[in-house]
Amino acid sequence: MHPAIVPFEDLQQLCKPGEKPRLATVEAWAKREGIRYRYDGKGGIFTTIDAVNVALGLRAANDDGAAYAPDII
């Protein structure tokens, strides 16, 4: 898996450390925390490190991290 992806198992540990919460619990937690996610097709969800950072306020949602030339049309 790509290192920028946060898989369901890691989200479970972030949601309730030391436990294995159900999908509904992890989804509700992610929504409450403002973490955008997608379904993984295996009965879970996944997100990215960037989405977690945005939810934590460490990065702006519209910050693409790259400058662009103002003359681009």
C-alpha cells in the first residue's frame, strides 16, 4: 500500500486505541473529526495522511503544496 494512505486498520487504532471498533464506529469518528474518507471495497474505509493533516488543522484543505505561474490560463 502507498505510504500516504491510511488503511482501515490504522483508522481503527486512531479511533479507539487497543480495540477493533466496527466500521460504523470508525465512520462516525471520522465524520466527527472532519476526516474525509472513501470505502475500500473490503468492508472498511481508508483516507490519506493529507486528509488527516487537514482535519487536524496542520494543512489547509486548498493547499496543494505547489506554486504555479500566475500567467497560466
